[in-house]
Amino acid sequence: MASLLLETSQKIFNPETLRATAKQSQQCLVVPVRLRHAIKKYLRGTPFTHFQPLNTIKDVNSQLVTTTSRELVEDTLKSVEQSKQRWKIKSSYGDIDFKYMDDETIAYVASRMPAVFSACHRVLKEVRRRLPGFSPARVLDFRAGTGLAFWALRGVWPESLEKVNLVEPSQSMQRAGRSLIQAMKNLPLIHSYDSIQALSKSVNKSKRGHDLVVASYVLGEIPSLKDRITIVRQLWDLTQDVLVLVEPGTPHGFNVISQMRSHILWMEKRKFRKSKAAINSPSKDLVVAQKHGAFIVAPCPHDGQCPLARTSKYCHFVQHLERTSSQRAYKHSKGDPPLRGFEDEKFCFVAFRRGQRPSEPWPLDGMKFETLKEQHAKRNPEDLEIDYEAEDIPYEEVDPATYDSDVMDTDAADQDDEDEEEQEETTSADLGGGWGRIIFSPVRRGRHVTMDVCRSTKQDGSEGSFERVVVTQSKNPTLHHQARKSLWGDLWPF
């Protein structure tokens, strides 16, 4: 067992709380019943002849990006004109030209919406765990689509939402989003806009700030780096507290997240240095200086340069989810083998928060762990006795013919979610640099576990590195047990 030597830490950890605090991943996410029923109701009566495969849409998107990049290189005058009109980009996820029509919207709702919802829900849930006191009231969802981020927000912060602003250029997507939330009760005030410019014109400057701004699966479809930076800076100006960016878990998605991460941190560090240098009296100017700055809430444990930025690896995560009956029906093609009942959604993300990273003691500071020999020396022979009189619980096998993933006890599911939320609130990791991030799946071989961990190398979290950590059972059985239970995306204490 671990014994605490120092009492300077604000949080006292033991092996049990360490494992619960480091847990960030979800083994399998089940799409909420209300969302599955809403998707079924929306797709009901839609014939398969109107269903357009989403791969066709993705091919069109890639062609648009390639064509736009070629035009910018061949015609420099045209690139100058387009730089003046940043919002006129040839991309299906932008505010112009190609927009989602009815066929594309139906394909998106049927095949992609549950998977993207699972990624957004996983990201927002981690933000809640890292910021237990954060309860957003005003939220902006950029490129809201069919409102999947709103569904994730309702699942993570069901009571705190007061006003939600949606930015979505496609009228078909807006109609689908309104249709999906028809049966929901106690909705917050919702406003929909075609662009950020329309939002800025209709809202007073004093009310443009949002507690939380979310942009999911949109920046990677914009071909120009300048336009991405422009959009992210506009979103950051509309952010009062937290900004969340989510992209597909591909090398391109990681590059987009890495570029936006570096730009916002560089921009805020420069503002902080200028405001700090201009301080003459430690009264009003000090308050102004404290408003500048930004740090990473998740997934990065530090605010330095990304150690994977110029390597062959890329930082991404995986969310395992159960496919809905609508997904299995619309994704299945005649003649192909039946689809699996589960799906893996890969994603990259980053969550910023305004201000300076808090200085927290590292979780393993002052903790001393016993070796395997020391634990065996203290072992009581009576603890090794096995109770053979324990009752065996009979296994009830479910009939696959009558099984439907969309039919379940809603009250029981809500009760499980409430119990899980109570456990998370008591076991939240602080924002200091003492918690590393497991990037890939740990390798378990015999009595040792190998993990690739992104960690902070300084106490203030200003620099970081990517290291391979090996935990053996003989030297540290407590951390070895935790390493065997750790999954891709969990935290690791230092």
C-alpha cells in the first residue's frame, strides 16, 4: 500500500482514488434512447431511393478542396480577392457554395450523426471532469449541423444551459435539427444563424461572449490555413471561458488541431507578455494582465510545443460505440456481409480555457510505494483462504432474435448516469502538470506494462515531452495494477 509522507498536497490520493481519477476513456458508449427515437422518427417514411451514400459527399468535398487550392496557386489575383471575402470558401462545411441538401442531410443523420455525437459527448464529458465547477449557461455551436453537439451538451450539463446559439448555413440541416428536438422538454433559448457575421450583427457587443464555444468536424474542410485561423480567432473572441475544437482522428485532422493549438497559445502568450510589460501600478493593470493568457484543459497536460507535431505519429483517440438500428439499416448494402454491432470513431480534439494554468502539486509527490516482496512479507495467511460456498449467479442468455438496442429502460439508464456523475465529481484530476496522457493502447506483456505517455516536464506545465513508460509488478505492484486497467486516453500520474 501507499503511504503519504508529505501533507502539502491539496488532494490526498491513494491507489483507489488514483485509478478512479485517471479514468477518462469509455469502453463503449450507447447512444441515448431519446436520440435514437428522434433519428428513427426523422427517417421514418424516407425511402431508400433518396438515400445518398456519405462516401459520395466526401469525394465531392475532397475535389472541392483540391480545386480551390489549385485556383489559389494558378491565379494570384483571385487569391487576393478571396482573402477579402474569407467566408466564400469552396467547402461543404463552410458558409458558402456547397451546402447540405435534403439527400445529404438524410445520409448524415442516418450514418454519421451517432458516431460524431459519441466523439463530442466524450470530449465534453472530459471537460466536465477536468473542470468540475464549470457549468456553461451560454453556448455557441459553430457549424451545428443537425444539433449533435446540442444533444451532447444536454447529456453532460442538463441543468445549466440557458441560451444556445447555433451557426449553420444549410437550411436543410437546420430543419433536421428542429425536427430532432421536437419531443424534448425544458429546452433552453435557442437561436440559429447562417454565419458568425449574422450573429455579430444581431447580438449586442456586450452579449456576444459565450461560456462555451464548440466547433466540431468543420475546420478540416476549409482548405486555406488563413481562413482556418480567421475562423478560430473569431470563435476565440466570442469565448469567455472554454473553447473546444474537435476533428476526425486522421493525420490531417491532427495537423489542423495542432496548428490551431499553437496559434491560440502563441497569440495569448504575446498578449500576456505585452500586458505584463505595460504594468506600472499594481492595481488596475494587474487585473487586465490576469485576463490574458490561455492553457489547455485537455488532452494536453502542458502548454508547450506538441512533441508529436513533426513526427510520423499523430495524437488521436477512439470512442467505441454501439451502432443504432438506423445505422445498421442504412449502412448495409445488398450482397455485403452483415455489419458489426459496434463502431470505432477516431477523433482529435483540444479544449482551451482563458487565464493561466493553476499551479497544483503533482499527485505522486510524497507518496512511497511498497515493492512486491514487501507486500508479500506483510501478507496474512488467512487472507489466502478461498470461500467455496459463494452463491453462483445463473447466466441469462439474451435471444438475439428479439434483441433491440433501441429498447431499454430509460429510467434505469438515467439512474446509472446519475451514479456515474456523482463518482466523477469526487474523483476529478486537477489541471496541474502532474497528470500525463496515455496516447496509444498500453502493451501488456507478462508482469510489465508499456505505455506511450505525453507528459509535462516542468512543474508549471510550460513544456512537455512524449515518453515511453514501463511499469513492472516487482518494483511497483500498485501502479502496475493501475497500468493494467488503463486504456487509451486515460491519465497517468507523475
